[in-house]
Amino acid sequence: MKSIFRSLSILFLSLSANAQSVKANNPIITDQYTGDPAALVYKDKVYLYAGHDEAPKDFNFYKMNEWVVYSSSDMKKWESHPVPLKVTDFAWARGDAWASQVIERNGKFYWYVTVSHGTIDGKAIGIAVSDSPTGPFKDALGKALITNDMTTHTKINWDDIDPTVYIDDDGQAYLFWGNTVCHYAKLKENMTEIDGPIKKIDLPNFTEAPWIHKHKNWYYLSYAYQFPEKIAYAMSKSINGPWEFKGILNELAGNSNTNHQSIIDFKGQSLFIYHNGASQPDGGSFRRSVCIDKLFYNKDGTMKRVVMTSEGIQ
């Protein structure tokens, strides 16, 4: 019996030592709460753009007034840059620095953001521009690109959120966005005007957070699915569809009602960037933290389910 207890004790100590040796790389941003990550690969660096969750401990809704940017050349060490953009930089907006994305074209950086409009009821999409990926950025239009009265597929006033932009191989740029309805439209080459009608894509249980990326010959449209949110995705041979639903890509975080993804390739590795509420003691749905895990593809082009880990990228 003593030998059994001794063996169990040795096993327990061994397991404890191994557990202590695991390095937790997630969340990757720990100096402040961040949510809705969007990543841009530019000149051997990744630039990570996110909203700043400022809600105090007992405040149970989003308090977001600015967007932040970090950069990394190895996805492990992240440099924080001065705040490049605030809601107050848009004179026509009245608040809410919600989800956004930055994209580069012809040496300029265009930042598509979600805000609340000052005079038109509901959420709106604005554009800021800069000559540098770290800013400072300024309002590119002096008005909103998309307002709630431009979309009529649903009666809610928060359906014009979560913009994401993709420039196709032929140079045509597209804007995708939405809540409960996935909208999309072409952009003119100047990146600040819609070119043609606003269309919608029918996706099962679409909630919000569309993201477009391409791998080999497939286009992928991932999005927040149901509520609380998982991430699901569809595939197509064309950015204009038809889109075939492929299922769940990332499960519920459990500590955040929302999930918001960004998918990139960097130095030969596919990466899934997201947020959860893991940072303690006060993390949660309104005090989120950005994390990164690896993404893998099957031979048929479908994506393997992404598992959230504490280890992150080793």
C-alpha cells in the first residue's frame, strides 16, 4: 500500500511540475482590455487593431471610445503604439468605438469603423485614413459611408456594424458588414465610395462579425453564429458566391457572450485571432482580451475546428 501511495505521490508531483512548465501566451494583450481584433499583415509585421474595452468592473455593457493598435514581427512580442483613432475624430458620430478593420491600398491605410451616428438613428460605418499603419488617422469622408437608413432588410438600428474589407485578385474591393443580416457591396478604387447596390447573403444563424479571407482557390466567409456566439463559416469559389455553409469553426468561449475573429497567414502559418473574457480578475463579456491560436486546413479545403488554448502560439 505504501508503495502505491508513493507512486501516486510521484505521479502527482510530476504532473504538477509539467503543468507549471506550460507557458500561457493567451491572452496576448495584457496591458488593457481589448476586443473585436482585426489583423493586417504589412511588410513582415502584423498590425493588430482592436477596440478598447473601458467598462468598469460593475458596468455590464460596452464602454468603448477609442481603437488601439499593436504590432509584432514574431506574434509573441507585441509593441503598443499611441492611440491612433477615437470616436471624437468623427465629428458626425456620437459614440461607441465598435468593431473595425484596417486595409492597405496604394500606400494608404483605410480604417473602416463602427460608431453610433450623431443625427441618423442607429449604427453607422465610417472611414479613417493614414499614411502609416500606426496612424494617426483622420476622417476620410467627413460623413458616414453607411447609415442605418441605407439598409432595409431588417428593422433593427444596429445592423450596420462590423465592417470588413477584402480586395480581390482583380483589384476589386468589397465591403462586408452586418448584424442579423450579412450585407455586402463593391467599393470604388478610392476605397471611400460604394460602387453599386447593397446586396445581402443568406447564411444560417448569422449574427455579426463577418470576415473574408482566401486560401488557395477558396474564399471563406466566417462569422459570429447564434448568441452567445460561436464562429461558423461558409466557402465559395467566388467572392460573389454562392456560399456553402460548412459548420462551426470555433466554439463558445464561455466567458464572453461575443466572439469576433480575424484570420491571416503570417510566415507560413495560418492564424485565428479572436477575443474572450479570460483575463482575470475582471474579464468578461464587456472586458475582453485578444488571443491567437493556430488554424489548419483539411485536404478538401475545409478548416479544422479551432480550439482555444491558454498556450496560444509557442
